[in-house]
Amino acid sequence: MTGSTDLGTLAVGDVVAEAAFPLTRDSLVRYAGASGDFNPIHYRDDVAVSVGLPGVLAHGMLTMGLAVQPVSDWVGDPGRILDYQVRFTRPVVVDPESGAEVLVVAKVGKLDTEAGQARIDLTVTVGEQTVLGKAQALVRL
């Protein structure tokens, strides 16, 4: 579902974008290479368990980046994202066989017609659990 970026047709509560992002252990290795974050909790089960984690975790910045991607696609220009913030509430455990799937639903949370801006609230889940809290992007329309 993709919404219009026309301020006149938007209403608070409108879903403007939805996306699902499958993650595998290969995804994590590729992200580690691209980001330079080679912390072994992102690719080694033994290390993750030794520090008390339930398993290998996706990088927080990877999860954050995936969550904003549908908003970027919706507005058509990442430069129109004026602000983006999240609170990390739960780690994304990436199973060695089944991986994980990050689901993102982007809804209009607030409209400022004078400024030509909208606050987009993101619901980011893996399974039935929310993994990012207070995930919000401010966009110029």
C-alpha cells in the first residue's frame, strides 16, 4: 500500500507505506562488511550466547535503516526526510536457518500543512514483537 505525498489528500492515520525485509545471516555479514561493524554478536552464536544474548542479532543501524526505507521510497527523495529517530526496544534475533523478517508499517501521525510537513510513525515488528519504539520520521511534502 503506497499513499500519496500530496498534503491535501493525507489524513492522520493513513498508511502511506508498508514493507517486509527478510534477513539472513548472509545479510548480516554483508552489512558488517559495508558498515565496518564486525562485532561477533552479529555473526557468531557462541559469542552472542556467551554475553547473554538469545542468539545472533541484526545490527541496530541495519534495522533502523530498513525501517526508514519505505518512507524514503514513498516521498521519492531521501533529502525530504528532515528528521528520523527511533528507540531500540528489542533486539532482532536472526535464526541461522529461518532468518528473520522485519515488517514496517508507516502511518501519518501528524500533519503540519503550514510547514508542508508530516510526521510519519513507523511500526516495526519481527514476529509479533515490536523492535523499534517511537520510530518517527519528519518529512517535507
